[in-house]
Amino acid sequence: MVEKIIWRKRALYRLEKLLPYLTEEFGEKVAETFLERLNTELELLSEFPELGPKHPTKNQHRVCIV
């Protein structure tokens, strides 16, 4: 069963700040590798939502911490 990934506003904001930082400090390859790994984890979580730990206050939600 494929579940929808819901991004928190804060998570999107941090990702928008993180990617330029990774590129500037460590190079484009590191930023690309990070995005690839993030996408892999999110795809897994979407396909197998029980893999992620339960949200501390919303038990019906699972989280992906990177």
C-alpha cells in the first residue's frame, strides 16, 4: 500500500536551506547523494509506512528523520 508523504512547512524550509549549504560547503556530488538517499528513504516509507517510527503525538502518522 502506497501512502502519501506529507511534508511539514518547517521540514521543507530546512531542506531549502540545507541543499545550498551542502553544495557550497561539500560540493554538488554530496548534495546530489543526500537527495538520492532522502528520496530512497521517502519511497520506502511511502511503500512501507510501518517502517517509520510513530509520531510522538499523532499515532496514526509515521515520521522519517534524516
